[in-house]
Amino acid sequence: MIYGKWQKLLLASSLMSVTGASFATVNNGDFETWTSNTPSAWSTIDSGITLAPESNIVKSGSYAAKVTVNTASQSSTDIRQSVAVEAGQTYQFSTWVYHTEGGIKARLVVDGYQNYSNAAVTQQWQQISYQYTASTTTNIDVGLRFYDVSGFDGSEVVYVDAFLPSSGSTPPPNTGCNDHSVSLSLQTDSYGEETSWQITNSQNNVVESGNGYQASTQYNQEMCLASGDYSFTIFDSYGDGICCNHGNGSYSLTNASTVLASGASFQSSQTTAFTLGDSTDPEPPTTPTGYYASTQGLTGFALKTELHNIIKNHNSRGYSAIWGFYDSASRDKYFENDNTILDRYSENPTGQDSYNYIAVTNQCGSYNSEADCYNREHSFPKSWFGGKVEPMNSDIHHIFATDGYVNAKRGSYPFGEVSSASFVSNNGSKLGSAASSTGYNGTVFEPIDEFKGDFARAYFYMATRYQNVIGSWQGNSSSANDVLNGTTNQVFENWVVALLLKWHNNDPVSQLERDRNQAAYDYQGNRNPFVDHPEFVDMIW
């Protein structure tokens, strides 16, 4: 008989004498004990699914449950067991789920059907949870039901592991944390069920998450994380944040006395990057003390105006000085780590680059095809602000090193998502007709996913740094008219705002961006606030 670490903890907790608390116990919650293909203590309700022990894809212990779903009939896909609960006690039930294809989602069963997993998150573990308060002393059913979604081909494997309870008023025994203890304090608003969150590591894998919250309730969760770079994202499914339309929700993620992430007012989501201990990447630069102090308590366009006042007086170095900035601060120390120029239109983040540029030696010059030379790409095209006009024309926060030929292909077309490509660069950047989901009819340029957030935050910077003049740029070109709405507050058309928010949230701030932001500050004396504080984006737009 094999016991996992969580099963041992549950056994230990059941032997303790605890006053004023009652522990629900999910037996064999880590799926460590099996008789043939049947996990001990669990019942398969019907023949729509089959189970087997899995030793390769596991969340904890030695085994997980491999669940093969062979039917679209949702009433034939449950695994369950009965758990004793005590009247008045509150229990946190949770489990981890690993989707393989994305055609099936899992729904938590806790005395009824509760929260869903996200079927679109595949090839990684995600957690679903639900806090349950017992109204009577009784036994309840807990488990999972599996639902088909679009793309289900009739058979799909889902892995399940670490099905756990927690106590009402007294936590299980503390086994200690040899890495970094991280605490989340979450106060929900009047619609707690709309709130969820996750922590992803530098490989964009979800390492912690939570959902299934009740209204106007305080939650505290302790976590143990290894050293490294992470992003914390909080979501609101309705899109109005957790403060202050319907209650006064807020959150704070801390490590000892250090606040890693905090907030309350946002829209659909808010992402904050943080580093614990010794990361494999360089240590993040430190924002100058008090740089954003005057923004305290501000939200919306009042916050944007104050950020404009903070960053508006930068030292314009001129267009020719950009080559020197690239030489010193645009080297590849993040992907191949070969010190070549990091070109966002040719960089392959997951493999060998098709070609490389040597700093200074390979700067443009003329070009006839991709891989000839690198130049200075105005991600916010200069025709939109009237041509070679300073300080916009040399503002390093929106000017990136890129392949000259691909830069010319992009021209002054808006960024967008392509449905039918007329040109694709070696790293997958595309030019073509906009996807209908973009909300725009025309030609757009789509960079690869690795850099979409970088460009989005550069655009939010431009909308803020040049708030005093950008309202007059709409008529400078047809593309400018398509992107800008002629205001100084929102600045962009609605379709652009939606696109930039999507890219900003899907591609969190990286170490590359933090380092570039610090180099830009050293170079011209101002910062991109949306790299330092990604949460500002949702607080404004």
C-alpha cells in the first residue's frame, strides 16, 4: 500500500485532538492506492469514463488518476466519494486537473456541482476549488464530473491529482516551507463567485490558483514557492474588478513584509510580475524610491494624468543616439544568450534563431530581404505623430531593434491579429487581413506572442507620455485615424483598447522588459509605468 505526503498529513490530522474544529477527509485524495484500475475510496458512477493509475504526469506523490472520457453524455462521467462534514464548519475543497487536448472540462462536485476547470489550459496542472460551509452534520458527495466542449473528438484523457480538504477554523499541521512563504489576503466583493486568481512561473505554467469564493468574505491562503520569476493574475469574470461598484474587495500578495502584488480596482484582470530569491534571470531593477508616490489612491484617467506629469519631461537624445542604446542595452541575454542584437521580428524564443545580427556591424544600411540588417522600428509609427518630430521620433520606449526588411513590410499598419497572411517572417510575425474577432477591417501586423505584451505596454506608454498632444494626431494618416480616437484620455479606438488589453494580460511583464525599462531610464530619464506597475493598465483602461 502506497501513501502520498498529503494522505499522511490527513492521517495525522485525523489523529489529533482539535478543539472547535472539524476536518473533512477525502480518502485517497492523492490517488496513491489502487486495486487494479480502481482507486480506493472512489466510485465511478457509470461507464462513460475509465480510470487507471498514472505515474508520469503527477501533481504530488507517486500517482495521479488517468481519466479517459469516452462519452459526451454529462450524466455518465462522475467520480465521487462520501465525506463527513460538521454543521457550522467551513471546508476548502480543491483538486488539480491536467487537460491534454482541450475538448473536456472538469466540474468540481461538493454537495452539488460547483466550479469548472479551464479546458483551454492544456499540458499543465490547474487547480479548481470551492469553499463549503456545512448547514448540518451529515455526509456529502465530493468529486468531479467531466463535460465535453467544442473540439471534443469522442475520447480524451484528463489527469486528476491532490483532491484535498482544509479545515474550518484550524489549519492542518504546518509542515514548514524550505523555500519562500507567500501569503495571499483576499477580500471578495458582493460577487465573490466572479473572482479567481493564478500564479504562473517563468515557463507560464500555473503553480497556484484559486476560485469558488463567496461574497464579501475574507480569505487567507499560504503558499510555498521556489526561487524564481512569477506573475500573479487576478480575474473578474464580469469585468468590473472587485472594488468599488459592488462592495469593497481587495487583495494583497506578500512575502514576509514585502508586498509582491496588491490592488482592488481593475476590469477583467490585473497582472503583476514578481521575483523570489535567486532567479535564473538577473535581479529585477529597482524603481527609484518615491517615483510613483503621487499616484497613491488615484484610478482612471486621473491616474493617467498623474503618470503623464511624472514621465513627461524626459531627456531627448536624438535619433542617431539610438544605435548606441541598441549596442549597450538590446543584446540577447534571455533566449540564446549569445549577446547578438535582440530583434523582436526575428527572435525565436523556443529554439535557434534563423539568423543573428552583430551589434553595430549589422545595422542598416540598405536591405533587399530578411536577414540583411537591423534598424530602428517605431512600433508606434512616426507617420502617426507627424513624421520626424521630437521627442517622439527618438523616444526609446517605443523604438525597438528589428530586421529592416520585416520593418518595411510592417510599414505603418496597425498591430492586430491576422486571419489570412500575405507575409510571414522567419519567427512567425505576420502581415495580412485582420481577423474578424479583432473588430477591424483592414491590413494589420501581428508580432509573435512572446512580444505582444511588450508592444501593448509601449502603446500605453505613448498614450500617457504624450497625453497633452496625442488628441490631435488622429488626422495625420489613415492608419492613425483607424487607431486613435482623437481624445486625450482613452486615446485609442475601442477595438485597439480591447486588443492591447488582451496582449497585455496574456503576455505578462518579463525580465527582458524590466531590464530594458531600467536602461531606458538611465538613457533618457523616464520610465514606462506599465512595466513597473502592470496593474496601472486595468486601473486606467
